[in-house]
Amino acid sequence: MTTVLITHNAVIADIADKIIKIKNGTVVDVIRNKNPKKAAEIVW
């Protein structure tokens, strides 16, 4: 299953397998997170 989450909160990116950064409608970076955190580990 794939879930797409769009946010301006960079802390949430820690739970993602892949982070895609977009600026002005263009992909500027793709980052693979080899050690994603569990949602319970994130300080909301």
C-alpha cells in the first residue's frame, strides 16, 4: 500500500521511507530514509 502525505512539517518526514522535495512545482530532491521512525516516536 502507498500513502502520500504532503506537509510543511519536516519532523513528519522522519516516518517516511522516501521524501520527495518539491519547489515551485518541480522535484528538487528525492531522499530514501533507510531507518524511518514509527509514528509513536515522533514528538507532535
